[in-house]
Amino acid sequence: RGPLSILIFCCLDLLRCESLNGLDSASCSRLLNKNYSLLVSMAPLSHEIQPVTSVRPQHMGPAIAEVSSVWFKLWLYSELNAGPPSLLVVKGTRLKKLPAVFHPYRWP
């Protein structure tokens, strides 16, 4: 470990979004601008957590929970014609055999 790795990691801080929920938006903005240069979401935010939306400091990662929802993924796979095979089944449906779309992925 050289001096560069110490310099890079000395300024890293883990912050829970829930801890900001008690602040009004102006106070939250002042706190983030004063202490942080970049915000990175390491996990999708849930519906209970108010999203961090700021221009400064810049926020990288999904700002809203819908981005990590199953519906968004299905829409994205459909638009890109890519992604794993997907099948939408109505709740309560009983499958008697593996649907054909999944046959290439059978476990031996």
C-alpha cells in the first residue's frame, strides 16, 4: 500500500439515506454540499426511503426504487431485446411443466 491508496480511501464515508430523512431539504442539501463531493448508491433505494436528488454533489446510482423493480427490468429487456428469458405468469397459476422458453437452461 502506497501513499496513493491511503489518499484515496481516507475520504470515503458510508452514509445511510435514512439518517437524512429527519432533515428538511435545505439542511440536507447544505450538509451534503459541505461534506461530500460525490454520492454513490450501493444498493437500490426502497419506497420508504426518500430519494437523494441533488445536482451538487453529483449522485450516481438509481435515485428511485422503480429503477430496480422487476417491471423496469422486464421493460428494459423488452426494449433492448436482450437479458435473460422472462415469463410473466398470473398469481395462482400452476405450471405442470417447464415453459419452452426455459428449455435451453434445463438442469441435467
